[in-house]
Amino acid sequence: MRKFICLCLLLQAAILSALITEDSASANALSGVTLLSSSVADHQLSPLIGVSGFSLSYSRPFNMGNLGVYSLNSAFPAGILDLNLGASYLDEGDYLWQDLRLGAAVGYGMLDLGASGHLLYERFSTRQSYHSLAADLALRLGDDDYAAELRWLHPGLQDAQLHITLASQVTGDIGAATSYVYLPQGKDMLRTATRCEIGENFLLLTSWQSAPSRFGAGIGVIWGRGELTYAVRSHPQLSLTHCLDIAFGW
């Protein structure tokens, strides 16, 4: 029963709908507040991350030993566009889920626009399988000190989310952001996150969300163009979620 409950909470969506999951260490440490993210892995949630490179992520939701989500992401410039592509994979035995995605972003001055497309596949223990399509749209306005972002994830689907985020660079090394997340088919929530750079080689990420109340925290180690990030995220009834990102920028 606990295994079934964990899987349902992870998916957070009805059968035959697309699925929004937060699988990277950075996304869990920041509770999905991608406006503070500089991780290639978070292109899964936003086309406006604005960094180029390659990442490999592993997530163990609620510390279930046989339940793991693997993700690959890459981003690179192509003319005036910033392109990103990625894939996520979960195979629990009774349930298989895949997310293949492609996104693009363009910027002009203080304005950035982006969109992503998702091809999702689900297969159940009954051997029934389904394909579905989903999209993400994003708009950001701001500079290095202040920014506002609007993200519309999976518009028109049962798991659609509208994120409205404001962020500020509090000091040279500390950034903070707050998001209001509107869920047409669920309970709205508030999310707040901070990002603290400790010297040139360490990064501390923290966050909180309501409905349900969850805390996230992560630490990143940076060496040259490489970055290793580990994060945990709480749940009021279940064990911690553990995540690991390995990234390389170019």
C-alpha cells in the first residue's frame, strides 16, 4: 500500500493525462522555482534557464529503494535561439513512464520568451500503454537584480500549472524568489526559495512550499565547468526524496 501511495503522489496526475514531475536535485532544492536555477537539468521545467551544457540526474522519490527517475538534459546555442533537449525515464515494474522533450528560447534586451514540447509515454501492468503531448510556455522580464517570470506548464491538460514568480538579488551572493502556483484542477500553492553562492566553489539552495508543506535543501560543489548537486525534499507523511545532479557546462 505504501508503495502505491508513493507512486500516486509522485505522478500527481490522473491516468491518461500528461505528468509534471520535478526530478533534478536543483528543482527539488528550489521547490521548482526555476527563476533562481542555473542548472541545465531544470530545462525539464522551463526553457528559460539560460545556460548551456549537459546534465545527468537521479531522483529517489520518498526514499523508495526500487523507485528511481533518471534524466538526461542538454542545452546549446543555435543562432539567435537557445535550444534544449532531454529525456526522463521511470520504470517501477508495474508502471513505466518516459518524457522526451525539446525546447527553445529567444531573448531581446530584458525580455526572454521560450516554449517546450513533451512527448510522454505511459505503460501499466495491464500492458495498456498511452502516448500524450504537452507543452510549456514561459516569459521572463528582468535583469541581474530583479526579475519576473510567468510559466504555463501543460496548458489545457488536467495537470496544468501556472507559475507567477518574482525574484531579487538580495546581495551579490544571495538571491531570493517567491512563486504563486495556480492549479486549475487542484489546490493552489505558494513557494519561496533562496540561492546562496559560498565563494567560487559552493552553492546552497533552500526552499519551502505550501499545500502540502514541504521543505527542500541542496548543496552544490563547482569545479571548473563541472557541478555536482545533492538535494533532499521533505513530505509531511512520507520519507525524504533524495536527488543527485552531475552537470558540465560549455
